[in-house]
Amino acid sequence: MTKKIAFQGEPGAFSHAAASNVFPGEEALGCVTFEETLNAVQSGKADYAVVPVENSLYGRITDIHHLLPESGLHIIGETYLRVEMTLLGVPGATLGDIKAVQSLSVALGQCRKFISENGFRTINAVDTAGSAREVSEKGDKSVAAIASRFAGEIYGLNILASNIEDAAHNTTRFLVLSPTPKEAPANSGKVKTTFVFRVRNVPAALYKAMGGFATNGVNMTKLESYMVGGAFTATQFYADIEGHPSDVSVQHAFEELGFFTDQFRILGVYPASDTK
């Protein structure tokens, strides 16, 4: 039976490409917002979701860090997508015809050098693939979209310039979300564990909480903080570590973490991607 995979954006979005890489041949379900994407899985409209969590140029995807911990969904995998920005124009248009470029603000920011060198006016939009669709529908040779090659194929646009991003390492990390937990087996290769916690309101609590990972040789690959409930004194931390909760070193680190936290929850234990 074909599974439905929710992603944020329109057909041809980078998230669509990531979802297709993880679930080839399955049905992709585009959603307008991240909230709608997660809700599609929560409600049973979709079987899984593939959502971006961080980009090597842009940094963290803030909405996901706020929404995921309270969603009730479980991380069961990760994948990395090399983001190759492409300038797409309507058939017959040339690079010299272009006066303005339209795309998501993040995508425009990742192509600042190319845009500046060509003196293009920028048009902010809500989605890269949506920009490709709109450029295709309007048929204006003076306006191009910055989107994926995938989007160009879907909307019948021509590639006017490839790999126009400012940095060659432009890569986005995506998480695979499920309504039910699917924990990677222990001793099954490289594993990541993602969890959230809040430290107690005592001096040096975070410093002491992190000490257990250092003394037990557990590598923490990500640590993000953000306010919860609109209060400056309520801070939640989102962390990734290399290792499985059944590993003795991780058990000891979590035990020490518990002395300095008043909330702790594992969001997923999943195979670490080999590709970055």
C-alpha cells in the first residue's frame, strides 16, 4: 500500500526532493506550513513527515525546534540534502532578459553574491517551488525564480544558471517523523539520540548538566536553546548526541543530567545518516 509523506511547500520544493529521496515511489503530500505538515501525521492524513531542522548556511529552522517537542511525533531518521540553487526562467528567456528574481527569503539570502553581481531586484515569496510555479504561470521573461532543478522540471522552466548559491557546502538536514516510535536497535551501527530538557533554576545548572557528557565521552553534536511560554526565565534545550540510550556511557550521562533538570524527554533514537 502506498504511503503518504507530508512535507512543507509545493511540489518541487527542496523538502519534496528530500521526502522523495527517503521514500522513493511513495505519495508526497505538500503542506502550506510546518504546523500543517506535522498535523497531517498527527491526524493520520499522512504516514510520515520529512521536515528541515537546520541548514549549513542559514542555521536552525526555528519553527521546527518550537513545534516538534510538543507535537507528540517521533524522530525515526535523518537525511541530508545538498541544496543546489538554480535560476529558472520561462521558455525563451535568457540571463540577459532577467531584471528580477523571486524566491523564499532564505533562498534569496543564500544567493546574495549572484544576485548582487547581476543587479537583480528581489521578490520575496513563501516558497521556492511556489515561486517557480508563479513564474511559469505569469510567463514574464524578465522575472526568474530561484528554486531547485526538480521544480524547473515540474513547472516547465528553463535553467538559466546553475549552482548560484554563495557556498558550495549549502546543505540542509531533514528529520523523518512518525506518529509511533521506531527506535534504532542497540549495537546496530551509528545512532543518534535527540532529546529536550529544561535545567533547574540554580547557578551553573547547564554547565553541570553538560559535564556528564564530557566525562563519559559522549559526543554532543547539537545544542540549541529557546524560550518557552514567552518567559525569559523558562528556557528549553534541544540536543543531539551520538550514541544509544542503552549505551553505558549515555546512561551515565543521562543520569547526571537528571540531577540538574526538571524536564527531560527523548524525541527519537535513529540511525545516523552516512551522507552529510
